[in-house]
Amino acid sequence: MSVMTEKTGDAVLPPRPDNGTELLDVPDGWEAREVEQFLYREARLADENDYDGWEALWTDDAIYWVPVDGEGDHPRATVSIIFDNRNRISTRMKQVKTGKRYAQAPPSNLRRIIGNVELLGGRANAEGGVDIEIGANVLAFESRPRGNTLWGGRTTYRLRRVDGQIRLAYKKVVLVDNEQAVPTLGFLI
Amino acid sequence: MTEIHPAGQVIESEFASVAVKLDETGNSVRLRVEDLRTGRVRFLDALELESLVWLADGHLTQLLDPSHERWRG
Amino acid sequence: MTAVVPSPSDVEVEVREGGSRYDRLIQPARVHGTLYTDPSIFAEELRKIWHKTWVFVGHESEVPQPNDYVRKQLADQDVVMTRDKEGEVHLLINRCAHRGLQVCDDKAGNSSSFRCPYHGWTYRNTGELLGYPYNKGYGGKNKLELGMGKVARVASYQGFVFGSLAAEGQSLEDHLGAAKGEIDRLVGLSPEGKVSLDAGWLRHKTRSNWKFLAENETDGYHPQFVHGSIFGVTGSPIGALYSDNSTAVTRNLGDGHSENDLRPEFRGFAEPMRWFGTTPERVSNYVEAMNEAYGEDAERRMIEGAPHVMIFPNLFIAEIQVFNIQPVAVGECVQYATAVQFDGGRELNQRMVSQSIGSVGPAGMLLADDTEMYERNQRGVEMADPEWLDVRRGLLRESVDENGFTIGSATDETGMRGFWNHYKSLMTAPDEGHED
């Protein structure tokens, strides 16, 4: 005889941050070239461990997400490698800047390639505007005393213009090997 | 004939009434089948369903013999 | 005992004729570096510990429905945890009885039976062989007394599923011993007396011997150093719990289990939910549910909080996280980590997921730093001199509590010594081999 049970106690969750709202058309006023230049700058700041410069790219409603198991389950109901809001990004940066975040002290030597950049569409944001959504591939080479690690993934970004500057509102990195055990990820992927 | 029922889509004749729906409470999707006349429920997974599809007509007919399981006597 | 720090030479153990090498490598105040680096010792550990004693594998809540299954690891063994149609949980070894192929490939699913992709041999989710294609080649149906491999003994405690590859041995409850009470404490923080581990698992590859992790989990000496960076920037009060002024104790629970018992500190504050870094007002639904479930005892539970216990050899309950440590090779292991979810405590559950993401796993603001230490430790012990690791901290101030357990101060290495005592007893036990 089959047992009838229903999963109970699921708290009400907000829509998933990645696909919980409709993908709109690419908003007006964006050039592929300037988008790419922004992504390359973000990559360089991360590669060079310029924590202040990197943190300054983010909007106040930032989401920085590195799931496990492919695209991941809902990040408020299941664990992720990283799921930071603006506050937690700030904490992460303060920690690493103490110089005693041992997983990044000394910092990793890093270089990454961002490629296959595509303008995918737009997503409505909480401020009533529409962020541009961009997909890209990333391949990062990390060197630490423990050895070298090659990190590959697909990154989805959302960008917004704030006071004439391009800012980063959302970044999700789906690591190619996120269904396996991965080593310490101390740097900014 | 189908109608909306909390237990799923209803498959009904003058002899039997069952509701079927996809159930996603397990670690992968299953078919939930409810005998609406008794409330008895059976879940069928993909491999079981595939096996049903390949069941020879004769074997399926044997299952319909009322003394086969339910009214074994 | 005199109040003199014993030096290793004072506690040098005479190795009697025919004695085990572990009598020499594991001494009361020091252990030898080769225990972490010698592949032959690792091979012996697999045989005498990981393939013999009770090992934590997973939780019943990972297979909530009949016929659910999930792939797990038991040391070097690829295991399928299944729930059969009657609801019983099994641990199958993921290997076809025909040619030895891995039968299940997906991480999880729901199926009453498993069909090997190589030649179609099909098994019930209890491991029993159901049939094989073109059965005339075997003289017909049901001619083979074969099945998938099974973990010889499976038992669970409060939903935590353990497996032992040895057909005989002590019961799970005997193995858990005093650690049972710590698991009870954890589930006693659920208004329904039940926890689930269904928030997924982080998998952290660690280039270190597994024992560095087991020892570190109740090492109260390291947090102020390894985690000073995050305690400092968040103003966390955790550091103070692990200082010489702390009233917390490190307890050797016996059988290799140990805990950092923080209750003396939290009893001193007598503030419900302080252990969780919050106040009753901010989680009022949870507090109300606890009061309803446990009446007058609810306040004590919410003051004392969750356990911080290392259960030999691989289950670490760190208040709101559960870790499953599995060895891969002498210098590599994987830490699986998840957030505890309290049944009936949904107000806490999302917070526990969020806090766990911040703290543990490959990018965790606590565990990435612990893991850096494990890896540096592994490289360190590969150096030639000094050959020994010192585990004497607190030996001179240990005492025995009212229940007969050895306790030390918050920062003492009492837990490690308990670990090594038990480890040594297992490693020096007669090697029975695998006949039975």
C-alpha cells in the first residue's frame, strides 16, 4: 500500500531570483561594446583583488549567487556556495581586507577570460526600471600554494545605469563542475 | 471523459473511476493513480509505467480477472 | 597528577613485544605525523574503521517518499540510499551483480526498481535481483542467487542514517553512546521533535587527511585565530565562547565522540535564542510553537541551544549545520555540509539556510578558512621534523564531570585525546579480515 504524504511546512518563498520573473526584451540604450567593457573591468578588478573597486560596482539590491547542482534550487530553501546580498558582499569584503581571511591570505593569483557575451533580455527591477540581462562564459585560472585550479562556468549578469554609471545588480555563476566536490573558492568568481 | 478533480484528471466509465496526476513530492516525478470509488492510491514510477506499456495483452487481461487479486476468495 | 606539563618523553610508551605500531604512534600527549601521510595507514583505516564501524551516510528526510533514492558515499563506496515501498531505508552498493557496472547514475530519483544500463539486469530497490533479459541463457527465470551489494547493517537514530559494512559488531545505539543525547538535544529544538536534512548539500573538496577535520571540529583553541577575521568584522560574540575566560567545557564523550559544551555560557546569560544570535521577539512564531510543544521546558531548550558535537568518525553537528566527512585518499577528503531544518520551525529554517551559506562550504566565511588550515596542515606534516603533533593542551587541568566524562576547558584538547584513544583501540584490534 502506498503511503500518502505531502511535503509540509514549505515556507512561502519569493520568486526565484534567476527566472522567477519574466524575461523581457533587451532594454533600449545599451551597446554590446560598453556592456563587454564593463564585464572586462569587473573581471579585472576581481582578478587583481581590488576589493573596494569591485564592491563599488554593485547596486544596493545586489545578488551574487553561485549555486550547486546545475542551476540550483531556490536559494532561500537550499544551500548554495555563495548567495550574497549587498550586506553580505560588504561583510565578505571586510573579512578579506583584514588580511586574515586565510583562504585568501595570501590572495590567489588569478586571470580569467570572459567570452561568448550575449545580450539576453531584460528583467524588471524593484526600482521600476528594467535591467539588461547578459550571459557569458568564464574560464578562470587560479594559482595558490595548494596548486592550480581551472574554474569554468556560465555567468548571468544584470546591469543597470545609476546616475550615469553602469552598475552590477545581479551575478549568477553556474560552475561547470558544481555537481561535484569543488575546492575552496576564496576569490571572487 | 475528463473533469477537474483534486486528485487529478478523471478517467471514468460505468465500471471504474480513477484520477491520475503527476506527483512531484518524491525525488523524481511519479504518476499518482487514485481509485475514486475506494480512495486507494498507487504511485507508478517511470520504469513501472514502461513495463505496463510492454505488458502483453494476455497478461493485462489476466489482471482483470476479479479473482486475480482483489476478490481472490 | 602534578601540575607539570608532561613532556612527550615522560609519556613515551614502551612498545611491548608484538605490540602494534599504533602504540608507538599514538601517545597520551602526542601523535605521529605519519598517521596523516602514510598510505598504508590509510588503507588500514579503511579496513578497520570505515568498513567496520558505524559511519554516518545520510538522513531519512533525503528519501521522503516510498521508492525515493539518493546516491551517497560511504568512504570509498558508492552507495544508494533507498526507501522501499514499505518505508524501510536500505543502503545498496552501487554495483551490478553481473559485470560490476554502476547501476544508478542519477544523483536522486524515485523508482521501485533499478535497471543496469549495460545488460538490463533489474533489481528491486532492496537490492534483490528481479530478473535479467533473455533468461534462457541462465536456464529460465529466478535461477541466480545474486543481488546488488548491500551495506551489511543499516540503522538510524532520529532520522540520521548510519551504515556499517561489517555484518557483526556493536549496535548503533551502543556506538553512539553518550552522543545520542546530543542528537536528542538537536531534535529537541524542533517543535515537532524532528529535523530534516533536505536543504541540499555543499561538497567541499579538501586536500587533507580526514583526521585533521575530525580533530578540529571540537578544537576550541583555534576559533579566535582562524576565525578572528570574521568575528572581528561582524562583532560576533562566538570568539568569547572559546577563550580562557569561558565557562564552556570540552567533553570527551567516549567512543571517539566529543563536544564543545557551550551550555554553561548560555545558561549564564539565560536569554532564550541567544545561541541563535536572535531574540524571542524576532522569531515569535517559533517560540510560541516551542512553548506549546514543551511547556515549561521550552525555555531551557531555547536558552541552551543546539549541540556542537563530533560523532566518530564522520558526523559533525555544528549547532545549525551538519557535516558529513568522507575520506577519498590519505591526503584528500570531502566535506558535505547542509543546514539543519527543524520540522515545525519554518521561521528558523530559511535563516539557517542563509547563515549556513554564509558560513560553510567552499566559499564559507568560516569553513573556507578552516579548510585552508587543514590543507596547510597536510603540507606541514609532510615535513620531516618535528615528527610529532602535540595534543597535551589541558592534560594538567582535566577533570571528571558528574557523569564520569573527562572534561577540559573551552580551549583544551580533551576532545582530540578522546578521538585518538578510540582510534587506537580500533586500529590495534585484531585484524579479522573479511571472512564471515
